[in-house]
Amino acid sequence: MRRVTVIAVAAVANWICKGTIPDSSSVISHVLLIHDVTGDYQAINPVFWSIAVECHIYLLMPMLVWSWR
């Protein structure tokens, strides 16, 4: 949890330094971890795309293994 807090604080600091605040649809897509699918990955922090991809892999891998049986 501490790691997520540090990332969130860094993202907010980035917004303050740039003077840009993302819209609500970007925030929602990042919270739901679908921003890599929607193409909205650069709205908050471009590096966050890997977090969503990792989540998708963890969710899809058990289904793939189950389907191969």
C-alpha cells in the first residue's frame, strides 16, 4: 500500500508542476486499470500503462491455463 501511495503522490506532484489536471474519464480509466486498452495511458503518467498490462496478465493467465487443460 505504501508503494501505491508514493506513486499517487508523485502523479499529483507531476500534475502540479505541469499545471495540467486530467479529466474525470482519464482518472476513472486509470482507477479501473483499463487505460492501456482505451489508449488513455498518457493522461496521468505514461509509465502507468505497465501496471494495467500486469493486472491483465495476472487476470488472464489462470483462464489460459484452465483452457489448455
